[in-house]
Amino acid sequence: MNDELIRSFAPLTNDVQDVLISPQDIQKRVAEIGQAISRDYLGRNPLLVGVLKGVLFFMADLLREISIPVEMDFIAVSNCTPETRDQGYVRVVKDLDLPIGNRHVLFVEDVIDTGMTLNYILKNLQTRQPASLDVCVLFNKPVHRLIDIPIKYKGFDLPDQFVVGYGLDHKEKYRNLPFVGLLKPHVIRGN
Ligand code: IMP
Ligand code: MG
């Protein structure tokens, strides 16, 4: 089954070792989260905010599972090295288009690893005095967490492994895989 899925996305999957989460499991979980958001935010016209670009796939699928009025907006931050990221520095290169004062903001993230990036952005958004600010993450990697981030909606806990697909990239590639997979070790090592 996994082999068949990997083969059907060749040649993109020539460097993929295994499938960790199937497209069906992702879609099922996204639908459940969408239903929960629709219930919890009824009458509150929530604003879903994401960081480009990894969250694009999750955001698009999640929005189509939400059955109440909802708006979306994006910010973009500079790619920083793991060293600068661990010091908590993030440079915002594109800010939100919409004001968030008194809005119910749900921050949507593809993956949380150390939590440093998200912590910086949440602190920034909090200064704008939203009515509420909560976090929805599809893939959670608890092992490297440096800062505790309260998560309201969570898709999956991931093991301490580098994964690609459904928005997650390795050097900008593999985002368009419909599943979450593991790369062959030599690809991550770069040889
Ligand atoms: P952190 O939570 O500040 O450590 O940063 C999370 C960011 O690291 C995410 O937005 C991704 O860009 C990247 N990241 C973390 N783990 C993975 C992975 O397994 N695959 C691809 N990107 C990852
Ligand atoms: Mg990201």
C-alpha cells in the first residue's frame, strides 16, 4: 500500500523511504479539526492566521472543512538558521493585511518543533490585543520543544524525525506530496 503510493508519485518520491501518515488519515483528522473549530467559534467570525509557506496545504484543506463564516490572513518570516532561531530571533518580512484588535485569532501552523518561531510570532500578535489568540497545529514534534506553547487543536504527534510532504519541505522540495513521509538518510545528509 505504501509502496504503491510512493510509486504513484515518482519521480518526486525517488528519495522517499517510507510513508508515515497517509493522505486519508490526514484528511480525516483535518475534517475533525474543522468540525471542532466550527462548533467552538460559532458566532465569533474567527480569523485564521498562518505563516507562509508550509501551512498553505493545511490552511486550504482546513478552511474547506469549516462551516461557519471565517477569514484568513498570512505573515511571512525570514528563513533563519537553527542558531539564530534558537536565540528566538525571527524577522517578519510580510505582516498581516488585517487588523486583529478585538478579533478571535486562531493561529494555524503546519509543524511545531522547538516552538521558538511560534513563540516569537505569538508574542508579537498578542501586543495587538486580539479578543482571543489560540493555536492549531497539524504536526507536533514534542521532543525538541524549548518553549511551552499551549495548543488548542492538534493533528498528530510526530516522532523525532525529519519529515516531508503536505507542506513540509526539504530545501523547498516535496511540499506537494499528499502524505507525510521519511526521506532516505543520504538525502538529508546531502550526499
Ligand atoms: P520551530 O518550532 O521554531 O523549531 O520551527 C519549526 C519550523 O521548522 C517549521 O516551521 C518548519 O519550517 C521547520 N521544521 C521542523 N521540523 C520539520 C520537519 O520535520 N520537516 C520540515 N520542516 C521542519
Ligand atoms: Mg513553517
